[in-house]
Amino acid sequence: MYIFSDGYLKPSAHKQALGDWLTSQGVSWVYVGKVLLAVTIAYWLAMFLQLPSTRSAALTVLIVMQPQTGQVLTKSVARIIGTIFGLAVSLLLVALFHQHPVMFVLGTSLWCMFCISGAVRYRDMRSYAFLLAGYTVGMIGIPAAMDPHIAVSVSIGRVLAVILGILCGGIITALVFPDTTETAYKSLLSQRLSNFCKQSLELLKHETTPQAYQMARLKFASQAVMSEAVRQAACIEDPHMQSMRNQLIRLTHSFMALGTRLYALSRVFFSLEAQRPSHQLLSHALDSISRPLVDLLQELVEDKLSSARVATYRRRVDFICLSTKLSIREQRSQLLAHPDYLALPTDEQQPLFELYETSAELLFRFTDCLRVYLEDYGALTDETNPQKWEQTGAIGSWQSSVNSLYALSCGLRASIIIFISYGMWYLSGWQSGTMFFQTAIIGLMLSATSPAPHKMIVGLAQGSGLGYLLGFLITFLLLPKVDGFPLMMVCVSPIFIIGTWLTLTPKYAGIGMGAMINFCFVASPANPATYAPEPFVNMALSGFLGMAVAAVISSLMFPPSGRWLSNALLKDLRMLVPMAAKDNLRDLSTKIDSRCRDLLHQIDGVTKGQDNVQTKLVSWYTSVSSVSHALIELRQLLAKLAVENRPTTAAERRWRKSLVHMQRALELLYSAPDKRHYAHALHITAHMINITRGQLEPESELFDDSPKRQMMSYLHFIYAALRDRAGPFKTCNAQLVPTMASAI
């Protein structure tokens, strides 16, 4: 027996429940309704205008639609550009090779190879243009090649249907419950900062493990790539966001720098927890220094981190930075006077003191980076000085890093699959081989830019079977019994509702998209409608086999999850260290940051389920990120010394020469890692620490005005990264002579 309380009769409880539903499942159902409305309008207009290909209009809507408005507009513009280029190439191939099928297929495969390679290489709006340029050849060029006399009329009819679908999708998304990309971007920024503050708080309070922190780094890398893609879409959608482009790019760079500082700090905290009891002195000192920062992070985690709210923390963060400097000096004095420190042997006191200096410097730099980021984030609501960000000069944009061999292999794989599909069609003499050939090309195009293309095309193949099965039931059991456009849409709407809902779940996105696309190819209402079971089954079977053959060959040929791609990405990652040692210092830190995170995001995508490979690659990422940023900091400090025109003595020249030798040793180690190069790099780094120790500025000088004391911190950090027991050189490290550690 259920007892209803008075709360069930109050409207506030129902309003709250409705609001919770709208912010979770309701958003997804609103998007499903928008897709269904756009498809309905596209069908109606295509039939009203007597277009020869009503299915192409609906198909275009399904491919163009995205939850955010800016993404739809971005894809729509790119689709129009890609469609025009694809149409031009299709007509050119038909005009030149309609009497030479092998040459036509060769031209088609080369064009698709070029388009897929470009789509994989450029992962922005240009990627959509490349994809649609190749997709259009499969959708328009192949049917036109079957009857060259009507090639122009068929191509123009399909292009008109495509443009109609683009307009319907874009207009409905922009006008009906618009979910702007600006809103999504600001929500992503708020969520990203909240997660970061939570992770930082767990680290400073010693409530996380190295393994948990590495998983968090993977998520932060994915968020960085995702937020940059959303930012580009938001700038296209909203002129106001475009006017803030420099500010948003700087915000991305500030967050990447903040993540780098947190990682450097994490290596210190984890190493202190595993070191000798004497290092507990440092742990207690760092905890005392970071106590105001911990309190601030605790409030940020509990607060709703909008840019307006973050702006209220500006003065407090400035005060924390000032108090951190004073606390570092106070804890330094207490450490030097502590009985446990004085009881240590003389040869242990100096390394312990240098470790304190390094740790305190990293903690202060993290606090200062947090201040900079919160200031930039809070300034998003500052409209009092619109010229502020234009006065900061040009800011380097996000630089993605895609392996050229991988992009070329994707295009080559598609080209081979197209040839195999044509060979099967030619040898079998299949009447519906056109559909088989088309679906193979379209499946390759739609899955090309997925993080796991072979899994995506398998999902498309599975979805095609579902789409044809539901299409058969709808076409021959429901549509012949209804009359009028409204009842027709009631009959076909379930496939679009189910398919759209599946696309919102990454695991089933391929199945949902495959079901809707293949339904539109074969079973959706045409103008005029036909109800012939034999042609339907023949085309459905050929379409399913086209997807299935492409899926099987994609999984076997150059699989993205294979060792070859891991090795290629690993080499790209390692080569960032030579870049950090040689390239121009202007925007070098942000360039390294963006490429590191982009590569880590790709590594995470292609090594899902391969724990051993993923652990190895993440350890390399950790080492590369540490050493490359330390090298950049050393070069910046060295440039500062050059600007100050300090007198160069013989010892100073030897010191600079040793620094150059260390840079070259690190370049050689990461370019061609082996035991000999590792031992040489470790030895020269230890030697560099020894000779720098004799040239340090007096402790009476401020740390900020002591470049060589700051350099010592980064030299220690490089040495610790090379000696990391969980790093990529742990095998080489274990085989070294134990007395190597005593070099410092």
C-alpha cells in the first residue's frame, strides 16, 4: 500500500523533476524531435518540388545534423563546398572514362584516397569538405556513370536535393530550441575547470595515486582537443565569439600550461611519498605552503565555476601568490634550522635543500599559473575594454599533430577496398553491383575520421542490416495501407527516432547512423513510390554486403590498432624533445603543449583495450612532456642571461658549452633511444647539475632574480624524469651502475 504525502500535490516538486529531466534526457529527446522535423520538411519539400531524389535530401539531413547549432552550420558550409568539388570531379570522370570502367574506377579510387587522407590530416571544417568531396563521387558519380546520357541531369538533381537537405537541417537547428555552441563551450569550460580543481585538490591532499592521476591526464587531453573543436565551431556560429578569438585561444594555452605545471608538481609529490623518511621534512613544508591554495581549490570545487563567479576570486588568488612567496622563505629558514636536517650528513643536506628549492619553485609556478588562468577565465565577462585582447599581439593557435603515414595509409586502404569491391562486382556480373560499390565507398567515407575507423564501419554494417529489416517491414506492411504525407511520415518515423537516439551514444553511434542511412538508400519513400519486393531485397543484400566487405577488409588491412601506428605515434611524440631544444622560442611552449595533448588523445583512441601498449605510450608522453618543458624553461632562462649581458668568464663559457652538450644528448636519446644514449644523457645531466651548483647566485638574492638557481630546479627535474622508475627508461635505469645516482 502506497501512502501519498502532501509533497505529491505541490507543483514545486513536479517542476524540479521536470527541470532535472530537461537537463538530462530531455535534451536528447529535443534533438531527436528536431531531426525528425528536419527530415519531414526535407521529404515534403523534395516531393513538392518534384525533385528526382527525395531520399538524398533526407539522407543529407541525417548526416549534417548535430546537437549544437554551430556544428551544423560548420558542417553545412563544408558540405556545400565538398559537394561542388565532388560534383565537378564526378562529371569529369564520367566524361573521360565512361567507356573505360577500369580507368573510371582507378580515378574514383585515387580521388577517394586523396579525400580520405585529407580528411584524416585536417580535423576541422576542411575535414568535412574532404569527406563530402569523396562521398559525392560515390553517391552521384557512380549512378551517373551507368548512363552517361543523363549524367548531368542526375547530378544536378542530386545536388539540389543535397542543398535542400543542408538548408533544412541548418534552419531547423538554428530556429527550433537552438542549443548554441557558445552555451556548450562555456559549459565545457566550467566543467573542465571544476574537474581540474578537483584533481589538483586530491593531489595536494595526497588522496590520489599515480595510476589514477594518469587516467585523469588522459581525460584532460581529450577535453583539450574537444574544447578546441567546439571553440572553432562557436567562432563560426557567433560573431561575438569570433571577436573574442584571441582571448579564447589564450585561455586554452593557459589551461595547457596549468596542466603542465600540475604534472610537474605531481612528480614531486609522488616521489616524496616513495623516498626516505628524511624527505618527510619537505612533504610537511610543502603542505604548509600549499594550505591557502588547498582552501581556495576546495571552494572552487564546491562553487559553480562560471566566468562571472571566477572573477570574484581574483584578489584572493593575488593574495595567495604573495603569501606563497613569504611562506616559501619562512619554510626555507625552518628547514635549515630543523634538528633532523642538521643531523643529516653534509653530503645529504645539499641535495635535500636543492630538492626543496625545486619543489617550492614548482608549487609557486603552479599557483601563479592558476592565477593567470582564473584571471583570463574571469575576463570572459569583462566587456569594459574590448580592445584589451587585440593589444596583446598575435597568439599562436592550436596545432594538431597527425602522422602523415597514418593519413596516407587510411587513403591507401580505402583505395584498395574500392578496387576489391569493383573486382567482386565485375567478376560476379551482379545487376545490383552499383549499390554494392556505392555503399562500400560511403561507408569508408563516413568512418574515415573516427578514432577507430574499423569499429565505426563495423557498426555501420550492423546498422545497415537493422535498417534494411525495418525498411522491409515499413515498405511492404505499412506504407501500402496509408494515404497522404502525414500518415507516411508516421510510418517511417520510428527508424529515424531509434537511429537518432543510438547516435547519441558513442558505443552505438555507428549502428544508428548505418540504420538510417541505408534505410534512406533503399526503403524510404521515393518519388514516385514503388513496392517491388525482388528489387528491394536485391539492393538491400548488395548494400549490406558492400558495408560488410568494407568492414572486414578495414579490420584486416593496416588496422589502426596495430603496432605500426603505435610506433609511428610514439616516434612523433619523442621528436617533440628535439623540437623543444631547437625551435624558435616564440609560442614554442604552447606548440609543444597542443601537440602533446593531441597525440595523447590519438593514442588513447587507437589503443583502447590494449593496457600494456597504452601504459607504455603514456609513460613516454609523461617523459616527453617533462623533459621538453624543462628544456624550454632552460632556454628561456639562458636567453634572459644573454639579455642581461653578464660577463662571460672561462667557467661561464664551459658551463654554457656543457648545457649545449646536454641538449644534444637529450635530442639523441629521444630520437634514437637505447642504453648507450641513455647512459650518456644521464651522465651529462648529472655533470651539468654539479657544475651549475658551483655557480649559483647567493641565497640572499630573490629566487625570481636568480636564473641559475631556477635552472638548477629544471636540471633536477630532467634528471628525475630520466631516473623515473615508472618511466620509459626503467629497463636501462635498472642496468646502470648503482653509484650513478651519487653523481649529484
